[in-house]
Amino acid sequence: MEDILTDNLADALGGPLSEALANPVGGSNAIAFLVIASFGAGMALIYVPLRLFLTITARSRRLKLLQRIRRLREELTQPLET
């Protein structure tokens, strides 16, 4: 019983893919789609973490700069000690 199910599953999954790869006209469209989709997924996996990292570091630099400006303004408002 299990052999029949695995054979049917293998035929169901392998049938359309093997037909697409065997047919040079239709298969090229499927292969082109798979290549473009894999490039898109790869770019998303690289771009999203990189963009998050750059955004977080830019915000932290901006926050440190604002804190330094506030500290310098506070020091300027205080009278000089003689």
C-alpha cells in the first residue's frame, strides 16, 4: 500500500516537472521562471538583512550625534567657572 502511495506521489510531483524539462519550448519558460525566482529570493535574503543593518546603524549614529549636540548645548548655557 505504501509503495503505491509513494509511486503515485512521485508520478504526481515528477510528471509536470519532467514534462516541462523534456519539452524544449515549454521547459525553457519554466526554467527561466525558476532562475528568475531563485535570483529574486536570493536578492531578498541578502537585501533585507543588509537594509535592516544599515538602517539600525544609521539611527544609532544619528542618536549619538543628537545626544552629543544636546550635551554641548547644555555645557554652553552653563556659566564659565573662573
